[in-house]
Amino acid sequence: MFARLRGDFPILDERVGESPLSYLDSGATSQKPQCVIDTFTEYYAQRNAAVHRGAHTLAVRATDAFEGGRAAVAGLVGGAPEQVCWTKNATEALNIVALGIDRASHGFGGEAAKRFAIGEGDSIVVTEMEHHANLVPWQQLAASTGASLRWLPVTEAGELDLSELDSIVDETTKVLAFTHVSNVLGTVNPVDTLVARARAVGSAVVLDACQSVPHMPVDFVDLDVDFAAFSAHKALGPTGLGVLWGKPELLDALPPVLTGGSMITTVTMENTEFMPAPQRFEAGTQPVAEVAAFATAVGYLVEVGLENVYAHERELAEVLLDGIAEIPGIRVLGSAEQRIGTVAFDVEGVHAHDVGQYLDSQGVAVRVGHHCAQPLHRRFGVTASTRASTYLYNNVEDCQRFLAALAEVRPFFGVGEQAS
Amino acid sequence: MSTQMQQLYQQVILDHSRSRIGNSALLGENAAGPHGYSHQVNPTCGDEIELETELLEDGRIAVRWSGDGCSISMASASVLSELADDSTIEGMLKIEGQFHELMHSRGTMEADEEVLGDAAAFTGVSKFPARIKCALLSWVAFKDALNQAQTAREEKRHA
């Protein structure tokens, strides 16, 4: 099945100089199947109109596409369509939660929002492996409210160090925000353990699901998280679209940050009543074509089956890890058993940028740098790393081409001759 | 190996990236002459450099730096230090101007080796838009630090 569906992704036929393309940067953004690309043309050619207004036929078609996208996403990650709020990206989704709590802490949102209010003496807990998008908004919230920011450290194996979990997440903790899967290490975190601790102390749980939803079966209802965020573009969908998922009673109580058109019930010169979720978080014109295209992407993922995607990528991860282990001078960051097909590593004596440049000359696309996770890199004693990340369209040949090119990196830069 | 890679990673660049000239402890306030300091970071990759300039009595500029980054950025700082050792302030400003122009030429400009010396080896870098910042990082720090050193000298004169 996976050999066949590679043909659905036209960009994989592109060539880089004289080499065929091996795209191993899906952790940054995924490539799109032809059906997703076609949805844009079809939407603008046959369905385009303003949603949630107008009595004409096109408006109905556009609204159906927009709301149908919500239903598709709810089918993928659990819950009702109303629990799916569209955002610009996952970063915005996480900011909506952090800033909503900030507003509640400053008296906005009335009685209903008081459940979110935090201040001095309270704590917010994150982890050392967060993407900056799930760290900086919480730093800002702590600074704005006087709450303290704590974090769960990361072990040498690239897993969360939970030995002090009970003292780090304690009765003062009001928010526990963590990533489901590390965007650098590929580690899958134990959501159940963390949620159980949060429940024991009455903390809200915010899950960054950017690297899990595209690569494995995820059900936010089963995981019992309060809020979750992910982006469309990492899951075969378009850029410019993210998802904020939440429990209905929490979404309806959280004060909105972006206000204006399309999210109100009654407006007077003095006052405004907001709509319930999801519309209360969707001020202004929405990315309707992107939603339509993402619905196609979700349909594609469901047809392939996320459990199959996960198994396929686990096989590729083994090929990558086994192959890297045979190349001298490469240190893989982390060694978690529970992981997806994302592998970050340091090449001794060669900077990640130079590694990436060399791999590109061989047609292999990887990510280099700090991957928006500077504290995690500091934890491993490096400022930058190289990351290979797989997706459903990759095959063993991609991994082998990557490994062959990687083996040439240190010789090219003239380091480690004695060792080899 | 593709020709583009050979153009990018000239032997001069690889050599400088391994044995780095000017990569030494900063003196800070212990510097004898008027001096300036600059810390530059490339936020997209985390590469960084701390660079110090000190105006010497013979009209040259002593350059000291420490940094962490790719071969292009480290080699560029090394070449810069080497050039400073053989040049005056005016000469370095001329080199800086030409190097800046060369880096933004997208490979269309011929490097003047008479002026640029080893820095001419970076011509190939201008064809890689993602790497131009790497080559310029130390030069941005140098210009900033030099400005400060010159201001410090003026203040000393008027004191």
C-alpha cells in the first residue's frame, strides 16, 4: 500500500540538481497528495462564497465545506465538531489558550471564566522538550499573572524525567502543558501518567499534538486532555490552518482573544455578547479553502489508517537508527523506545548546517538548526542538530540514500579520518 | 561531488573553519586601546559570535572573537581576522563594503581578489541564499564593534 501511495505526491518526483528527491523533513511540513492540491481548484471553481451568511446556493456549499471540515477533524481526533476551532496555526491555538487564561486572570469573561484565573502562588508546568510555541506563551502568561513557571526535565534517553513529577506538578499547578511527541527526539510522552497527575491536583491539561496527530492514532477524548493543538500542514493539509480542540464547557468559558466580526451574538455601543465555541474563537474571515483541502487530507489519512502510518514509520525509524549506528562520529539525541520516525543527531566535528548542505547536494532534504527547541538542545550540550523525519510517503530507499550521504559527510569536511 | 558544493566549500574555507585565526579570549575592559564589542546571533539556526575590536596605535585593528557555528560562519570570522591583521581601518571598511556587495550578488559578481584576499573564496556562498547570513555574521559584528571602538577613541580624545 505504501509503495503505491507514494505516487499520490507529485512533489516527490522533483529532482534536486542531478539527484532524485528524498524528502525527510516532514516534521517541519508534510508534502501534499494530489487530491488535496485539487481540492483548492475545485473549491474556488465551484464552491467559493462567504460562510455563515448569505442565502444563496454557493454560500450553502461553502458553509458545508467549512463545517464539514470540522466534522472530518472530529472524526479523526475524537469529540464533537463544535470542539474543533479553526486557527491560523498550532502556535495561534496554544496562544489562544494561554492568552484566554491571561484574560480570565485579569477579570475578563465573567463568572464562567473564573475557573481559569491564576496568579501569584500558582504554577504553570511545561517540559524541557517543548517546541518554543508551547513554552514562550506560558512564559508570557507567568510574567503577566505572577504565577511561576516550572518544567519537567528530560533524561539522557530523551524521555521526560518523571521522578519528581509529584513535587513539580503539585496543588499550586493550574496548567500542565506538554507535547505529545517531541518534534526533535521523536519521543512519545506518557500522556496517561501526566493527565492522571494533573487530575489529582486539579490542573488543566494542554496537549501539543502537532507531531502526534499526523503520525499515529490519537483520540483526545480517550486521552482526557482539556485542550489540544495541532496544525494542518504537518498532516498532509495546507499551510495557514491550525486546530484548537477543547472540552465543550471549557471552550465556552474561555475568554476569546481575537474579537470582532463573526464571533458575536449581540453588539451594542457599550457591550458585546460572544458566541459559544467554536465561533467565539473564529473572528474575521476564515481560511475556508484551506479547511476544505484539510478535510480531503483527513479523509486520505483515515483511508490509509493512522495505525498503519505509525507502523510504517516505526520500520523506517529502525532503518535510520540501525544505519546511523554504523556510521562513526554520529550521536543520536535520545534513545526512547516509544517513538515516531523522527531522529535528531549531532555529527562530531561538523556543524548541522554543513551536514544539511551536504545532504541537500545528494538530494536528501533534512532539517538543521535548533528546530524551535533551544532549551532541549542546550540540555544535550549542542546548539543545533540535524533531524531526519519520515512520513507515510517515505520508503526504505529514502532512508538508505540518506544513510549513504550521511556516511560521506565527515570525510567531505575532513574530520575523523583516523576513526574510520 | 557537485561543482556547486565545491564552489561553496572552497578548500580555503574548510581550512579556515578548522584552524581559526583570531579565535581567542576577549579582553573586554583589559584591552589597552579603544575597543568595541558586538554579539551577533543568527536566530534561524542559533549560530552566534562575540567579536571584539581594538584600535592599535599603528592604525591596524586587532580582532578577537569566539563563536559557535557552521564552517561558513567560522571560516568567515577567521578570514576577517587575518585580513584585519594586514590592513588599516579604511582598508577594512573597503573590504567590508565589497564583501557585503559580493554576498548579495547571487553569484553574478566577480570577486576582486586584490581587495578581498581569502574572502574572495566566499563567492560561491552568494549562490546559496540560506547561507549568506552565515558568511556575514562576523562582518556585521565587526562593523558594529568597530563603530563602538571609534566612538570610544573620539570620546577619549575629547575627554
